[in-house]
Amino acid sequence: MKTFLPRVNLELRKWHVIDADGAVLGRLAAQIADVLRGKNKPIFTPHLDAGDFVVVINAEKVVVTGKKETDKQYMSYSGWKGGERFRNVAQIRAKHPERLILHAVKGMIPKNRLGDRLLTKLKVYKGSNHPHAAQKPELQKAVG
């Protein structure tokens, strides 16, 4: 028996627009990661990039549950001694709300070259405007 390898047609990739207004961060990130990997298609193969493009709008209106707004910490490191910096969700949302979604999705895709390629197909914007109208994206409902 031979292993079936699907032919991934790059021209048939769709563009999805997901509105993050009122969506829970983790559930939204899981939905985005599934579309990026192609897990919603019958031709899903773990080692191939069969996913679609995802445009997320209204990134600043994403919701976190419980006390994560003030208690969840994101750490960044400058490389210098004592160069650790901790920020909570509220501080990140104030300056760069797109990074909340990017960070959550990045944790849900493979940690290899395939994952790096998948992240290039994710576009996150604050506000409801995006420059991808020419690709004719279809609006997709966010779960949660």
C-alpha cells in the first residue's frame, strides 16, 4: 500500500477574515491555527503547508477570561544582564494589541521551519480596516 500525498495547489488558497471583537483569545488562536495548518480541509497532511491565509481584524477587542488581564505576564529579554522585562495583557493591549494574537497563535503551530512559513500567512490588524480586499476574503465567524 502506498502513502497518499495530496497535491497542494497554491493558487486555490483562500483568504479568511476573522473578526476578533468579543472573541476569547485562546479559542480564537486555536481556530486560526487550524485554518493556517489546513486542519479544516480533507487533504490535511502534518508535514505539508496546505492551509489558507487568515486576516484578523479588531485585535484590540479580543477578550481574556478571569484575571488574566492583570495577572498573565509576557516576558521579553534584551540579551543583557538584568534585561528581562515583564508586561501584562493590559500593557500589551495598550501599545501593540496585534501581538497578543500573534503570540497565542505562534504557540499553537509547529516549532520548526513549517511553523515559520505558516506564520507568514497570518495578518493581524487593530481596527476593522485591512489592505487585503483585492484577495476577496470571506468572512468567518469567530468561535467563543
